[in-house]
Amino acid sequence: VQLQAFGGGLVQPGGFLSLSCAALGSIGIMGWYRQAPGKQRELVATIARGGGTNYADSVKGRFTITRDNAKKTVLLQMNSLKFEDTAVYYCYATSPWGAHEYWGQGTLVTVSS
């Protein structure tokens, strides 16, 4: 399975940015993780094929994750961005039954004034 991420960039605090990711191959759960400088990689949000979502507490109410099963894409819409959202964001997916995990290349999101 290959994951290709799109989006990222520089945005001011309070701004909006979206990330998308496309999968080649069969996948189950899709989502995003992030890693800030000097910190461990952490969950941002995931979404199951049936639409069930899971969000980190730090992004609830600000980020929205959606997916298109037919196109095998996942979209992360990020509103009200904060300085602490600055990180490299990684697209994530599992195999259909969850036995394997896959990672896309990271894309940098910088929140700065």
C-alpha cells in the first residue's frame, strides 16, 4: 500500500488548512498523526470505513476528518489553527483487517504569525 499526502504549508494562527491523502491498495482505517519537534508522534484523527471517527482531545471541535471510500482518500480540515499545531503530519492507514500499518511521507504544517 502506498499513501501520498497533499497539502500543508504556512498559516497564521486562527487560520484554516486542509490535508489530503490518497491510498493505492486495499485499506481499512485511515487517518493522520503528527510529530512536533522534540516530541513523539501522536494521533490527530482516524476514520474507519464505516465513518466512525476518533480525534485527539487537542483537536476536537477544530479539525474534521472525512474519507471517500471509492477514491480511497482521506481529508483533514483544520480550523482555528494554533501555534502548537505546528508539526509534520503523516498520513496513516491500516490493511482492511488491521494487521498492517502504513505511513505516507510527512507534510509540514507551520502555524506562525
